[in-house]
Amino acid sequence: MSLERKVAQSARRRALRVRGKFKTIGNTLPRVSVFRSSQHMYAQVIDDQAQRTLVSCSSLEFEVSGDKKTVAKAIGLELAKRALEKKIDAAVFDRGQFLYHGRVKALADGLREGGMRI
């Protein structure tokens, strides 16, 4: 097995392990899904029962100066604001295949600072 396949396989396993925990507890809350590329960051609030996106936000939508962590925190604040407008005040945080530190943690902190419970 090549190294690329091993890395992709372990990332898939990590994402499934994280998402599997939500299904085992039978959570009815929407989930905040995070995707992080090398330059941008995307987050969306998903209702898994209806299988649709309720609110989304990304670094492509607005310009924020600073390093990537400050941009991630601004995305979290904006997503929390949009979610609260739609009366969504609590969600589960789905970090997917990404470790909970750096930009992913900054986004979660921005969501909490914006008034969401995650």
C-alpha cells in the first residue's frame, strides 16, 4: 500500500470515528461540520435527520486580515451569528479528520464566543 493511500485511509477512519460517536448517543442536535484546506476554511451547520445544510460560512465570503487562526475565529463568530438568527443555539462539533487544535480550535472558540453551545 502506498503512503498516500495509508494517509487517506487513516483520515477516513478518523472522520468516521468522530461522526460515529454522534450516532451512538442518538443526538438530535444539528452538527457543525468543519473542513480546512491549506488556504481556506469552511464550516456548516447540518441537520442530519432532514439531510440538509441549515447555515454555512467560509473564508471565501469575507475578507479578514491577520493569520489563519484569526480568520478561523471570525468564521466561527459569523457562523454563530447566522445560526442564532435561525434559532439554532446548540450543536455538536464535528471536526471530521482534523485534530482539535490550531484553526479548528479557533473556529470552535469563535462559535462559543458567538453564543452557541457546542
